[in-house]
Amino acid sequence: MKIRTLLLSLILGLTASLAFAANPTAPALSEDTAAKVRAAAQAGDTKGVAQLASDNPTMAAQVASIAAAANPSQAATFAAAVASVAPAQAPQIAAAVSVAAPSQAAVVAAAVATVAPAQASQIAASVSAAAPSQAGAVSAAVTAVAPTSAAAIVSAVATATNTSTASVQAQTAANASAGQAAAAQGTAAASNGALAASSVTPSMPAAPAAPTQQPTQQQPAQPAQPTTPTVDPTVTTPTSRAS
């Protein structure tokens, strides 16, 4: 049991390192946050994983990768949930999760492409690059969930794997059945992941600092102006008598 725990820790650490290497400009996830991600994933708490991704949006791919490594059977659901709260990072999220769970690359790609269909070709390319042995199944699965992007998917996968479009088309056709099955699983995972993400509390941006109040300058006191006594013309001033 101790050996198994040690191996799991090593795998999780390696997965986090690979996710960071995929985006070296992103800050590394703190060990405390990583531990929370692992705990949520192992408990099957998809909402908890999505919430942690929402709270750490620049590290969404790392969150998804660690969650997938901690509970590979839910990898596609975690990927879809995290992509739902960080859609701009969908290709990176799909790739990171595919590194953590390579046998599920096609399902992961289909799940993420379902929640981010406008990025279907980029998702297929990134996952194929992360798991090149699964490129044909990935292309077939993503094409199944985003059929209008079929040509773009084939072209992107060919570029990512440094092969010809004809070769990718042949692989896609050969994996059509596997791709349909992966697409069905991915669609179901996307539905569950998006549902969990819909109840996530958006992270609040930091409040701007209050403007510094400038001390008011006091005007110097004005000297008092001399006043001229008012003379009442009705009052007669007595004159002095001579002695």
C-alpha cells in the first residue's frame, strides 16, 4: 500500500511538471492548492475541481491535469468542467489531461471540444501532439462532435503531428468506429462537467485601491481690515466753553 501511494505521488508530481512545462509562463500551482485538487478529484467532486480552477484561472490546465492523474476514470469530466470555467485555455487543458490519462485522449478531446466547439481544431491538434499514438482516434472523435470543422481538424492534426493531411484522413477513417464511441463518452462527460461548472462561484477580482486623499491646503488668514467708525449725523457734539 505504501509503495502504491508513493508511486501515485510520483505520477502526480510528474503530471504537474508536464502541465507546467506545456505553459512555462504560467505560475506553478502551490502545493496546498494541488493537495486540494487531488482531494476533490479522488472524492469525485467535479464541482470542487472546477471551483479550484475558477479560483486559479491562469493555472486551469495544471488543475485539470492533477485532477485527471488523481482520478483517471473521471479525466474527461474534469477536463470539460475546467474548460467550462476557463474556455480560453481549452486546448491546453485538453492536452494536459491527455498527458495525465493518455488512454482516454480521444474521449477527453471530444469532451472539451463539446464545451468549446469553436476551438475544435486547436483541441484536436493539441491532444494529438500530446498523445500522438492516439491521433487517428482523436481526429475521428473531435470530427464526430464538430463535423462542420472536419477539414480544419484534419489540417490541424496533420500540422501538429508533422504528417500529411492524406495520412490523417486515412487514420481518421480507420478509427471512425472508435471515434464515434469516444465522442459518445465525451459528450456525456461534457454534459456532467458543464453541469458541475455551472454552479461554480466566479472568483472575484481584487478591489482597486482607494485613491489617496490629498491633504487640503489651508489658506493663510487674511489680516483684519481696519474699520471706520460710523458717525450718526443726528448726534450733536458738544463744544467746549472758554474758561
